[in-house]
Amino acid sequence: MKRSSKAQRRKIQRLQDLAMRGDLLAAYDLALEWELVGDDDQAERWHRVSASGGDPQALNNLGVFLERTGPEREALTFLVAAAEAGNLLGARNAGLLHERLGEDQQAERWYRVAATGGDQLARNRLALLLDRIGRYEEARPLLVAAAESGHAGSAHTLAIRQESAGDDDEAEYRYRVAAACGDLDARYNFALFLDRIGRTPEALVLWRAGADGGDAHSAYNLAIELEKAGDLREAHRLYRQALTVWEADAENLDADTAYCAAVACEELDDPRGALDWYRRAAALGHRDAARELRQRALANSESPQRTPGHDRNRRRPKQRGGSTRPSSGR
């Protein structure tokens, strides 16, 4: 529990005196004060008292609190109750939690309720959800509207779709908007796009910025280009930088990233590390990694020797559409 000031303790005591006498508004404020000082037991107690009167905002706050502290299904019941009572934030939060639980149909329902009531963030989430589940024609007008209002995730999604459709001019515009709004994945993908269309020097600027900001994939791609240019010292530093990040999160990486880590180890003359990463990548379904292991097995050795011509395919990170964590109505 955090240390509280004398003034804060006096405020809590005053609110508690009122709440104990049945003042639900005081219970509402008291719950928030207990959250501020880090006492979740007291916060939950008074959130429940506050919500017992059926106030939609109190129901939403209790739902958000319970989502944070663990019982997600119970949290959902209060968020839905808030939404059914007309609370738009409760509707959006119900959508967020349903989506996080993999319940897309229910998420869509509550996003639509909130979006129809004017909640722009719910509209943005609805656009991204529809795109993710393959209903792009429905998603597109919502994505365009969200992108034009400055939503980076929607601009990024549009950029990916336009690039896939072969509309490079529109894709570049959308990538620039998303990257300018601070979407790190968009900046990374924009660099891939620029490299693909032959504007590698511009891509290098973006990868350098990403690497300086700690992005492992930007560091890896920049290392590839520096290695080609003959700057092995800097390339190896960047390979090591990427590996440090990936090793710290090894259990959560996908097949492509594991394969990139194996290639980085090869470049750093770490055959044992490379073998370990090839195994990880192959276990996750990476075909090139599995082929590499088969070739080593056929040679009757898993010994450290580099296979020429390693594929250094640049990896595209998963698109991020923004947080799926419910937000408080405070």
C-alpha cells in the first residue's frame, strides 16, 4: 500500500463516515481514494457498495476494477450491466473485454452500441475488429473515418490493406500518417515498404530511429544493411542488441522472430545459440528452420557450421490496434 498524506487520510475518514451512513456518492469517491493509496481490498469493498445502487458509472468502475484485479467474468457482468443502463463507456469496455476473451460477436455488439452513441474510440475499435475478422468492406469506411480523425492504428491498417492491393501511393500516405502519430509498428512497416519500393536510404533512417528506441526488429534490419555495406562492427552491435531483447522474451516470440534470432547468432559466430534458435523456430512451425535442422541431421552433425546464403527475410510485426484493456469512467 502506498504511503498517504495526512490530508488524504482525513479525506478518506470523512468519506468513510458518510459512506457508512449510506451515502453512495461518498462510497463512489471513497473507492477511488482507496485505489489511489493502493488498498485493493478496501477499494473493492466500496466499489461494490457504490455499484449496489445501480448507478451506471459506478457499475462501470467496479467492472474496470475487477478486470484489473483478476475475476474477468465477474467484471464483464458489471460492464454489461453498465452498458445496458446506457453507459457508453461501459459498452465500450464490455466490447474491449469480450474481444480480449476472444468473443468477437459480443465485442462487436457493444462496440456498435457505444459507437452509435458517439464514442469515437469504440468506433475505432469496431473498425479494427471488423478488419481483423475479415469483413474489410464493412471496416473500410470506419477505418477511413478513424484515420482521418487521427487514429494511428486505423491509418496503419489502411496502409497495410492498400499496400496489399498494390496502391503504393495511398499506402505511403497512410503509413506516414500512422508513423507521425507515433505508431511504432507503423513506422517499422513503413520502413519495410520504403525498402521494397527501392527507397532504402529512407528506410534506414526509420530503422535507425527504431533501433535507437529499443526496437529489436529495426536493429536487426539495420544490421543487415550495414553488413551489406561492410560496416561489420556496427552491424554486429545491432545484432547483439536485437538478440538481447529477444532472449529476454524468448518464451513469447513467434517463429519468424526465432528464425531471425538464429540468423543473428550465425552472423555473430555463435553456432550453439543459432542451433537453439533454429530448434525454437522449427518447433513453432518455421519451414526454413526445420530445413536447416534436417540438413544438419543429414550431415550427421548438429555441429556449429554456418550454412551459406541464410535467408535474412525482414520480419513484419503484428499490427497493433491499441489497448484492449477497459478504461475507467472516472
